[in-house]
Amino acid sequence: MTSSQGYASKQLYFLIGIGCCLVLFFYLMRGILAPFIFVFLIAYAFNPAVKKLETWHVLRTGGAFCMILCVYFFITLFFLTVVPLLRIQLTLLMAHFPEYSERF
């Protein structure tokens, strides 16, 4: 084995070691990094809409604020519509559960 091959194998082991350390670091920090990754994905998803608003001469800050308001609006709409329906369905399920358990 020549010296360049020995250097290449040492370099490969070093890179594998660095990769394993990075994987371990991200695994141990997953609780801390998860919100940042989630926010990054949201920002990445809404970037085209903010760019479109910029073409309409809306500042980027205003466009981001508008996107945040839209997200809050849809979350509120979800909780105002789906949660009451889910509560009604669960109440009906609990009321009829004895009948269902007798059938099966």
C-alpha cells in the first residue's frame, strides 16, 4: 500500500467518524432542534407565497406577517369546526358503546 492510499484510508475513516459524531449529535439534540426544523419547513413552504406578494409590492415583512395570520386563521378554523364535531362523535360513541360491545 502506498502512502497516498494510506492517507486516503485515514481520511475516509476520519470522515466516517465525523459523520457518526454528527448523527449522534443530531440524535441527542432532536428535542431542541425539532422546533427549528419545523419552523424552517414552514418558512420554506410559504416562501413562494411571500415572493408572490412581493411582486404585488408588498414588503417581505408584511408578506410573512400575512402568512402567519393565514396559518393562525386556518388553525382556528380547524379547531372551531373539527373539534366540536369530534366531541359530538365521541359522545355518541360512548353512548352506544355498550350496544356495540354486545354485538361483537
